[in-house]
Amino acid sequence: MTRIRKAVFPVAGLGTRFLPATKAIPKELATVVDRPVLQYAVEEARAAGIEEFIFVNSLGKSALENHFDRDLFLEQTLEKKGKTKLLEAVREAAIPDGQMIVVRQHAPLGLGHAVWCARNAVGNEPFAVLLPDEVLVDPPCLPAMVAAHESVGGAVLATMPVAPELTKKYGILDPDGAEGADGLIPAKGMVEKPDPAEAPSNQSLIGRYVLPPEVFEALDKGERGAGGEIQLTDAIAQLVGRLPVHGFSFKGERHDCGSMDGFVKANLALGLKREELREDLTAYMRDLLGSG
């Protein structure tokens, strides 16, 4: 089984749900506590052994690349001032030379199209896709998915259950059996944003994928799906019967930072996990709730 070395990060979106904040600052650089949401995804990929980080970007968002570059002047300034912890944090955020690849998506044609734009950088090997809007922690999701892929191959898609009435907001897994002890759920397909009455399950896809290179064969066709976009789920569905396709039931903590309420909740939840912030945040919330 070929080891998963490469990860694709679709970051070309305009972030319209967060305007005016995202007019000049990419939504992926919005901070949750002390780091951008995109950095959480990059750190998760590193924990899974990823060696090449492929950003599918768009015009005007070079700040994303700059965040993961080295800033030698900043590092020298922090070192001179003795700010060791901040210096370590800045250095750890950087992606080493030659490991960051940037490709362009010229038009917003859907997630499937964004992944297709990375085809030449990925090449003929399995790879991961991480949607940075999703912050998945305790434990991070991708390391366990990569381990699962080593045993079953094919496509492995992270899932979590949602309330039945919310299936119309997500890609939904069509199971072909029960969840195993390893958290894997055999799948016979996926459906993009089905009506609750027609949804095959309530297992939603949550923005982490381990995919075989064969998925590019389906994406090459440029077929439009839900919303008139090229859907990644449609391309994965075409692998069923040719290669194994499994859901991976994620049991950790998920924060959907693509929505305003999810972003605010993520800051609160992850802030409370920080020892240096927990006491003050807890006291402040008690005061707010008491005054309400």
C-alpha cells in the first residue's frame, strides 16, 4: 500500500459568509484562539505524516502562502527580545522548503473542481483532502484515517452523524453495512445534500478524505451535480464497485468554522481547553450569564 504523503487544501473560496471581515483577509486566516483555522488543518496533516502540502488557491489570497513561509526578520526580532516561546511557535508554523505547492483555481466550480486542479501536483498516488473550515480535534482525525486506509485501501471518508433534518446541508454516506470495531463503515455511495425524506443515512461527510488517484478519472469528465457544481462526492461515488469505499466514523470533537456560530463556538471551546485562559473565560461567562 502506497503511503499517504500528499494533502490537498482547497482554499480558493471568497468567504462571503464572513463579510466584511473577509474582504481583505482570507477566511482561512481567521484565528481560532491563537492560530488560523488553516493552521489547524496543516498541523493535523503533519500528525498524519503528510510531507507535501498542496494549496488550491485563487487570485488575491497570497497571505495564505505567506503565513506558512519563513519570516527571518520577525524570527531575529523575537530572538533578540528573548521571546522564545513565540519564536518556537512561528518556526513550527512554517512549512519547510519545497514542501508547499500552490496551484490556482480560476473559477469557483465546486469542491470536485478544486481537487481536480491539484491533479498534476498529486500525481498517481493516493492523497488526502482537508477542508480547513472543519477543525477536528481530540484526537485529530486524519492520522486515524491514514492508518485505516493502510488496511483497506480505496477511499476513506470521515463521517459524523447529524440530526436527520440537517441532511440537506451535507454530503451523506449511503452505507452498505454496519460500522465495524475499527470505525469503518462500508459504503455503496454518497448523496450530496439529500432531502431528509430521501437521505440514505444521517452519516455526514465532514471534510476529511483519503482518496485514490482514480478519483481524477471521474473528475476529468467535469460533470455538474448539486448546485450546478462539480461535486467531489459524485466522483467518489463512481469508485464504488471498482475500489473499496468506506466511511470513517470520527469520535472526536468537530467545529464547523465555516459558519458564524460554529466559528464563535470553536473559539470558546478551544479557548477553554487552554490552561492559561480557562479560569478567566469561565468567570467571564458566568458574569455574562448572570447578568442576562
